[in-house]
Amino acid sequence: MPTITFEQPNGTATDVEVAEGGNIMRAAVANNIAGIVGECGGQAMCATCHVYVNPEDAASLPELSEDEDEMLDCTTAERTENSRLGCQVSLGGTLQSIRVAVPSEQV
């Protein structure tokens, strides 16, 4: 089963298993991960599921869509080259694990 490691700003980390095809945002909300809001329900319209993907994992992700790229310009916390919207990153197939850092603020 795919696994997501959520690292909080204070350094604590939580591992969450997700079903094949599950995304970072839904896994975070279902497991009460602090700092992931998912206000729009996964429609790439609010940027409240912004995460920083571990650089080693970022290379295995698909390119940003135009909508995701646009929404990342609206994040509360600073956007970096490894910023992604959790609702747009699904696990499964060749992506069986990922480590993401939760920003210090989302809204």
C-alpha cells in the first residue's frame, strides 16, 4: 500500500497509508493531519493543500498542470520549486511512497 510521510514545521513526522490512486490531500484530511485544509475538496481551486515535496520524490511526479501552477501562485506560505497541491498528487503505480513537508500556514 502506498505511504505518505507528512513532516510538520516542528519536525515531527506521520506516516499514512493510502489506497492506490489516493491523493495527498484526501489522505491528510482523512487522517487529521494538521495544516492540510483541503477547503475546495480537491478541485485545485484554493491552494489549502499546499505541500513541499521532498526533492528526491519531486522528480518522479508528473508536470504541473496549468491550473495547479496558477493556484500555487496563491499559496499563503512561500512557493518553492518543490511546491505542489496535495489534491493533484496521486499515489500508486511507480509512486509508492512520498515525503512532504506541511507549510507553517495555509490560510
